[in-house]
Amino acid sequence: MKNLVRTTSAIPVPGLTRLCSQWKIGLVLLFFAVFSSGCPYDFPAVIVDAGEDRPDALSEAGTIDCDGGCEVKCSNESVVDCNVSGSTLTPDSAFLDPDPPEGFIQCAGFINNDDDNVTADWEGNCLGVERVLRIRYWDTSGETWTLLGDATLSPASTSVYDHQIFDAVDHGGTEGVLSNAGVEILKDAPGEISPSYIGCDNSGLAYDYAASDLILANRDNTKTLWVCSADHSISDKPCPPKNELVLVEAEKGTCIADPGDFNHLAIAIYFQKEN
């Protein structure tokens, strides 16, 4: 380790040598205390400027000790992107939760921004095998992230790629997740040209909101989270890049003219680790 303080004089300065030694010892003890205490980041409470409102942990991917092993990995062994290879279209939208729920490993996730974030098969690493899933979503609009919802899904996802409906065990968050049939996942096999799709199709209203990936309601069924990465070239199945992940003030299964949409969001999906 390079000396952080040194003198150019050959004549010792009284007290300086002792002061520098004490300072260096204190610095070493500080580093030891921080990095031996687990994750040094209070996520999602702390976000610093790392490019595009990314959590501080993501700016040093692979060095965060939040899972007892000095780094957090996705189910695909990546330390930066849990999604299907090639499905994350914008690097700044990749999202790895540095503090995943105990007993689960993240298999997909992204941060919504104005760019085209992900393709329709971004969550493919979570499906295709029967397993218990968990979902979290956050409000990313401020320097402090707010956990909106966290839920374990039941029954276990099936091994086929189809439209699956889940009940949820609500683990908290300011909005939570509707317990009874609160989550629907629409998943097509990788490489499918036309993704599954559910839209907001009330009489007199256009397809204002759509989901080709996932829909969930908050615990009070007053808001719906739409996750859409449909083919943007399909005119009657719009999914504007800025609204690939959007929370609207409408109960699940309905659509209103002015839903007060909110799209400063992040989402992560996990599956339960094998014992």
C-alpha cells in the first residue's frame, strides 16, 4: 500500500511520525470494519450518482457483500445483468438487487427509463422450470428508493411458457401486492415473434396500456403495474419505451381515461434456491 503521507525532509518532525502512524492504523481499522460487516450499502435507501440514477452497488458490480459471499450473482452467474442474454437493450437499465431476499436468487430485472430497455423475453431465466417465484418493485424517482411491493407467488411457476396466474404472499412495501390472483405472467418461448399480450380495451378507449410480460395489482387493488416490452412495430399493441414499466391508478382489469401513470420504477424477479 502506498504511503498516504510522507515528508521530503530528512530531519524528523516531532510528533508527525507518530501522528501519521496513528492515522494509518485508524484508516486500516475503518476499512476492516466496513468490509467485514457485510454489505456496506444501505439499499434501497442510498443512491449516488453512478450514471443514470443507478444504485451505488451497481457502479461496483461484483464487489458487494450482501449475500454472505463478497459478491451478489444472478441465476445466470452474471454480476451485472440477470436477464436473458441480449434481452437488455440499454446497459443503464440492467438491474441487480445487491440485497436479494434470503433464500432466493435474482433471475431477471430492469430499471425503466426513456430508452427501449428490454425485449419480450427478458424474464426468461425465471421460467421454463417449475419453481417458486418472488417479485419486488421500487419507486426510483428520488435519491432514496422506495420499496413499493414484495411478494412470493403461488403456486410454483409451471415448466411451460404460457399465461400463468398467481396468488401472492404480501411481504410489504408501501403499495404491496394483491394476495388473491394479484400477479399474471405472460411468457412466450424464447424466439417467439409475437409475444403474448393483454391490453386495456374498455369501450371508447384505445389500448392505452398493455402488458406482454407481467401484470400485478397493489394490495388494495387501486393501482396496476404493467410490464410491457411488446414489439413496438405492432400499431395496436403499443408499448412506449418510457412506459415499459408503468404504475397506473386503476384497479386490475380496468382502464380509465386519465390513470395518472408513473414510470420511475424498477422491478426484480427471483426464484427460490434449491435446498
